[in-house]
Amino acid sequence: MNYLNFSFVLFWTITGITTSYIAKQRNRNPIAWFFIGLFFSLFGLLLLLALPSKTLPTEEKEDVKVPDIKTMHSDAAALSDGSMYNEPSIPRISRDSQIDWYYIDSKAQITGPFKLPELRRALIEGKMDAKTYIWCEEYLDWTQIHSIQNGESLLDPDFL
């Protein structure tokens, strides 16, 4: 094998490896792009560079478990200890500014986390209304703002 053939094989291999590396950085299949770079050389590399990067789905915070919208808690869970069923207490808005709040927007998407001042700002700006469901770690379930004992206090400027 002469040096010219060896240099072509080396060039194609290096191009395949480079294409594979860049593909991995752009969240694409590195094995498939290795072969594309190997067989099509610089054309494969240029094609990869012309394509946009794939985005991976973002992960939720692991320490906070936001209840699923479709899985609402049932009254049967309250009877699990065999005691007499007591009506759950009406939730209140806590003044704790470190609690993470979430709400369900008009497109039925969970939005958050927000701190209390940001939640108030969203209500004042009209992103939410009295029928909007909100949730924080202190609540058992999603609750509409008008159902909260002191829900109207979110609009009170002296609340915080």
C-alpha cells in the first residue's frame, strides 16, 4: 500500500471521528454520523454543521414532586387509617417567601416554580385569575385561588 492510499484512508477516518465527535456534542447519533463522515468526508461534516443541534428534554427538579394534573387525590386516601373522615382544612397562602409555587396556565401546562412575589405578579398581570389552580409543597392537591381561605390577599399590596 503506498503512502497516497494510506493518507486517503487516514483522512477519511479522521473526518469520520471528527464528525462523530461533533454529532455527539450536538445531541445526534455519533455512530451514524461517523459513517456519514467516513463515506462522504467533508460533505458529511459540512452537512452536520449545517443542521441545528437537537435539544434534549429538560429534567424536572428531583426534590419537589409536583402532583400530576390528572391524578387528583381521592377522599378514600383520607380513610386509610380507619378513622372517621374529617373534612380537610381549607388551605391558606403562606407568607413564607422560600416556598416554590406552581400554577396551571390557560394551555393546561404546569408553570413554575415561582416564589410568592412572582406568583402575585402573575396574578396582577392577568396571567392567572380566581379560577386558576395553584400548588405548593404545603398543599395536598391543586387548589383554585378562590377556594383558598386567604386567596384574595394575593392582590393585597400589604400582604408581603
